[in-house]
Amino acid sequence: MIRSLWIAKTGLEAQQLNMDVISNNLANVNTNGFKRQRAVFQDLLYQNMRQPGAQSSEQNTLPSGLQLGTGVRPVSTQRVHTQGGMNPTGDEYDVAIEGEGFFQVQMPDGSTAYTRDGHFAKSPDGQLVNAEGYPIQPGIVIPQDATKLNIGSDGIVSVKVPSQAEEQQIGQLTLTTFVNNAGLESIGGNLYKETQSSGAPNELNPGMESAGTLKQSYVEISNVNVAEELVTMIQVQRAYEINSKAVSASDQMLQRLSQL
């Protein structure tokens, strides 16, 4: 009975973590470029009471043995980097990624972070920046007298200025890909950092090799499916209730045993 209490406890903790992940997904259903997470679990070590294949007699062996499980543990919260929907904004500074890749963002400490959030703006000094005011890399400086900004699907950035009849190219947006997107570290603000698990960044022009393309005046919305999350939430709630009942049943059995 004591063993069953501890096993049920691991189940309760696992389902609580599962609920936390689902709640975070639902909280970010309207977050630009957000990628949903899923909790990954593994069973704990087993106690071998009778080893499979052990001798049951001089001439016979056990076909399956007797192993007692000790519960479950969480091993990771994995990002699911599937494509999110496209939301038209009408803002010429906004740009969405269709396919693989991340924008590069220069952090205040000089390091580089990565994002799928293409909600950009023009800073007072003309730089193309994200919502936090961090410059997009490679740097794009928009002339103050520019009347129109054009971002091609290939990342070429051009502007229309009154003094010239033709559009003037002012820069090139690039995309960065990784071998393992799930290995990126989330640091908040819709930003990621590379890790040893993600692999080294590979900077490409949009549309080249594995990199996706760009779509101006759109932003990529969250890939969270509310209906799926709610269904999973119900399943988690039921699993939590069942583990709670296992705790109660084990407690009642202990009480009966103590009364003998």
C-alpha cells in the first residue's frame, strides 16, 4: 500500500505538470509566432521480484517474470514547431515566415536571439526593430523620407523615396535554420537562444535550401489549437482524478490494515 501511495503521487505530479503546459499553451493562443509545447513522460525504474527468463524449476523458465513499476516522471517539455496561421495586419513593417527559419534579433548584451514573431516597427533612428525595440539582423535602416516599404518573399527590402523614380534596395532580411528546432531555449518575449541541442545556426536567404519565404503585411499567429488543448485538458483532469482515487483507496487499505 505504501508503494501505491508513492506511485499515485508521481502520477499526480505528472498530470499537474501536464496541466501547467496546457494552461501556458492556451494563455498564448493569441501570441504572434508562439509554438505550443507538449509534456513528455517516462516510466520510472522497475523492481524485479522475479526476473523474466529465470528458472521456475529445473526444466522451466518464467515467460514474463514479475516486475513492479514505481511510477512516472517528466523528462521534457517539447516545442512543436509546426506552421502557424497567417494573419493579415495591413502594416508594411510586419512580415511572416512561411516555412522553416527564424529572424535574428540583436539583444542589448550584443548576443543574438531568434524569433518567429514578425511584428516589426521603425525606430526613431530608422532601424527595423521588434516589439521590444531590439534591432533585426542583418540591420535594416529605413530612410526618413521613405514613403513606401517593400519586403519581397526573398527577403530583399526596398523603399520608395520622393527623389527617385525607382525603388531603392536598402537591405536583405535573412532566415536562420537549425538542425533541431525543439532544442532551442525559450527566453521569453517570443525569443529563442541556440543551444548545443539545437545545433549551430545556419543563415540563409529566404527561399534558399531549407529556408522558408516571407510574406509582407502578415504575422504568423500561434499554432495552438484550442479544441485540441481543451480535449487534452479533460483527459488530464480525468487522469488526475483517477490518481487521487488511488491515493484514497491506498489510504483506506492502510486504515483497514491498522485495525487488524
